[in-house]
Amino acid sequence: MTEAGTASGAFALYWEVAPEAPCALPAGLGIAHARTYAAAEGGLGLVIAELDGAGQAGGLPSGSAHLARHRAREVSRTLRPGLDAAAALDAPVVNSIWFDVPPDGEDEFDAWYDTEHIPLLMRSPDWLMVRRFAVAARDPFAATRLSLHYIAREAALASPERQAARATPWRDFLARRDWFKPRARVFRRL
């Protein structure tokens, strides 16, 4: 496993799109590259767009077709050894996990996620990469942290490695906090 440590601070846009709306990329946001997905359950689509330097100061895409819009700064990434980030970004499955962590819980939450949770997940050969983000702009639900898990097979979500990562004393301790309410969605690459 390769730890990239703190990333350069590149920004990405994450937005869920209603099924009747086209997954067109908004103009003028400084999008360097985008990938589109369909929800594993439900009818939502997803676009994850990497922003170039010009787009990092931009706002959120607008329009009623977007059900959720978030702009976030990448703060860390963990990549499977021998795999380059471009290959991991093309993974067929993305699991997005959101938390609304209060400021007084951020250090402990980040330490748990980066030092225990991700290493346990990466024991699964199907876990290709985990990118963690600090949420800079959000609509409509509150969130301060976003993790994007790039996975080779959806079956990895039921793997023994994932079960172990969700059954530690540290996670159990955090799960007793009022704010520890993950919002997760699974998407398949189009």
C-alpha cells in the first residue's frame, strides 16, 4: 500500500443527478476530467469531476436536476501498491461515504480513518484506492468529510476485510458519538 500523505489540495466536484436529467457537465467550472456513474440502487446518476486550477475557486453547479452538489478539497489518498492513480480512478465501483464531523471531532475522526480504517480495508485485493476530502461547499445536506472508495468489485462491500474494518473498538467508540451517522451510496461506472 502506498500512502500519498496530504494531497496537493486539488478540488473535485461531486454531484448526484436525477435520472431524467442529462449528465452534462456544467460549463465554466474549470473541469479537467470527469467520470459518470449510475447508482447501484435507485435511479440517481453521479458525476465526479476533477477541477483544474481555474475551477478550484468556483462555485457549485446549479439547476433543479442536481439533487446533491458538493465541492471538496482532497486531503489524502491511499493507493494499492503497483497501481497508478489513473487506473484506480477508472474502477468500476465507487462507494461514497459522507460524515458531518464537528470541529472538535475532526482530529480523532481523521486519525481513525487514515490510520486504522483505510489500512484494514486495503487488505481486500478489491480495494484499489481511497480518497479523502474536506468538504468546502455543500448543498443540500450537511457534510464536512467525504471518502471515495474505488473498488474493483461490488462484492468487496461484503468482504471479511470490510467487516473487520467496521468492527474495531475505535470505530465502536466513535459510533457512539451523535454525529457519527455515515451517509453512503454505491455507484457503478458508466
